Amino acid sequence: MSTQENSIIRDIALAPEGHLKIDWASAHMPVLNRIREQFEQELPFKGLKVTISLHLEAKTAYLAKVVKAGGADVTITGSNPLSTQDDICAALVEDGITVFAKYNPDPQEYKELLIKSLESKPDLIIDDGGDLVTILHTERPDLRVNIRGGAEETTTGIIRLKAMEKEGTLSFPMVAVNDAYCKYLFDNRYGTGQSVFDGINRTTNLVVAGKTVVVVGYGWCGKGVAMRAKGMGANVVVTEVDAIKAVEAYMDGFTVLPMSEAAKVGELFITVTGNKDCIRAEHYEVMKNGAILSNAGHFDVEFNKPELAAMSTDIRTVRRNIEEYKLKDGRSIYVLAEGRLVNLAAGDGHPAEIMDTTFALQALGLRYVNDEYAAIGKQVVNVPYALDEQVARFKLDSLNISIDKLTAEQVTYLDSWKED
């Protein structure tokens, strides 16, 4: 059966536009291009099956092509119903990659597409949010018969994986790509910071300057969002449950409030926690008329939509990716992109140059777990520092930036505790 016959996509005729998008992304991903050259020579995945679940847009598509260049038989699916781009799916099918993904499938079809992507019984996986791992440990454990291990993209997924590891239920090793320096320092901070506002501004066509923006969570993603909001002229309020992060936000120049108070003053809310119900009914009760809610966490649970719907007399779409919830007292609260990842569901995600380093880590992390899965065992491990640093050095090379190197005397000095 051909790749096209085996795939489930919206329309193969969309492929030409998808190829253009992928070509544009790959032209701005020099680190991944360098790794592709290595993979083409070394074929680290020769004879192996790899299943990928990530936001299925141009940068992800190029990662899939790089893994395929390493000798793998690649199958890919989406990790969010609203972030899949149908033209990208079509282009990948033409490039010989099996695709099970469509834009905005209903929840049942979305789950079925995830399962179909695993029916090849892969040797390796790349996951985003833990959906593949969850299916392999619950509904379809029979599909993990060949699994050596995998790599996880997000904070949310790593939280799940570590819970499984603690319980002793994780059945294969997973590399925590999200915890690598070249992931959270750049992707989570600069990527999320920029792409969130790309999605919000494209969707609302409203000004950020002068508005009170409430950033819910001050991890690396929250830091990036708050920094960008400040740079665009917003009055930034941060809410936190971690005392250390709250102090950090305060010293970074932001107002820190509990959500009960932030809800009263906020005009644009952006959740970036990886947790659920950070904004709830009691907060909707005191929000300003016209408040806008958006989410940049992996799942659409960071603000409670069922409670908002229960408080509303009418819900209507007022603009693409904007729903108006009309409350019983006449106030309107607006929800962007159905509460899903606003930067991907209502935008194109992180810039290509940012995803270059992240997906370089994914590619190298996947090779690492394939080489070392027996030694790693059934646990969550970090990307080795040597690989993290390698990605950074490739990035510097692509920018024509040179840095210093320690002299032999400096190395000796740093390694010694005695005074000369």
C-alpha cells in the first residue's frame, strides 16, 4: 500500500502550498539542516519505525523529514486538533511520510487518528503532551511491543511522565527534551513570548499597549509572555502559586496579585501553567466587560470553559477564533481559539529559528534514546549536556559567532581547590 493510500488526510491536492511552507521553514533551520546531513550519512534509524505526535505545521514537518533522512519509516499525527495544517499533511504524504491528521476533527476522530499513528507498532516515538504514551499504557498496550523509547516535547507531557515513573507504570525510557537548556531558555521563553502575541494580534486586531495583561504562571513560558507584553507597552500583572517565582516576577518589575484580584483589573488574560482551572467561575464573576481569555498551555483546561458556559445566556462566534460568552448580567467575555494553544490554533507557532534548536534536540534526543535505551531503563531522563551544548555550538556556527575557550591553566585552576 502506498503512503497516500495508507494515510488519512483532508486533501492531497493541497500539497503544493504545503511544500512551499516546509521549504521556507527549512531554509531558516540551519542547525537541523546540519543534523540532517549527519543522519543521511550515518542512518541512525535505519530499519526502525518512528511515530511522531507534534503540532503538525511546517517546522514539525521538516523534523519528520530529517528523521526520515536518518533511515526511519516515519508516521506522524497532530497533537492538537486546531494546530494541524492540511496542506502540510498533504506535502508530507507526497514526501513519503504516512500521515494521520486533519484540521479540527471531532474529539472521537482525533483520538482515532492518534491510535492509527501507533498501529505501525513503532520502535521510537516523539510525543507532545503525553498523548501517545498514555494510549500505549492504557487503551492499546499491544502497540508498544517494539518500543525502545521516545522523546517528550512539553512541560505538560513531562509532568505526566514523571507521575508514571513515580508510580512505576512507565514501561520504556523517555527523554525530557523540554528540560534541556536549549529548549526552555529559547523555545519556552522567546518562542512562546513572540508567538503568543502573533496569534493574539492576528486574531483580535487590537492594540496591546496600555492594556492590563494578566500572565498566569511565571515559568519560562510565562517569563517570555510577560517580557513581550511589557515590550509592547502593556501593564503586566503576574499570578503565581510558587513563592520563589512570584518574587522573581516582582523583581522583574511586574505587579504580582492573586487571581481573585487580578481578575478585577485584567483586560487580556494569558494562561501558561500546564495546570487546570487557573481561572474559574469566581473569577469570571468579577471580570471587566470585554475581557479576553487566551491560553498558551498544552491543554484547553487552564481556564474552566464549562463554568463560563454555565454562566452565559448566549455563546456566539464573533470573529474567526473568537467566541463571545454573554453573561447573565450583560457582560461579555471573549475566548480565543476555544481555549487551545493560541499561538498554534490561531497562529503559525514559534518562529522557525527558535524551533530549529528545539527540533535539533528532538532529533539528537531520539538518537540518544535509541542508542542507550537498554542502559537508561524505564525512566525519564534529561538530554545529555553534551548534546545540549552541541546544539548551541551549531547555532553559534550558523550565526558566525565565535566564543572563547578555556586555557589549560584555567581548566587546572577551576579543577583545583588548593591555592598555588
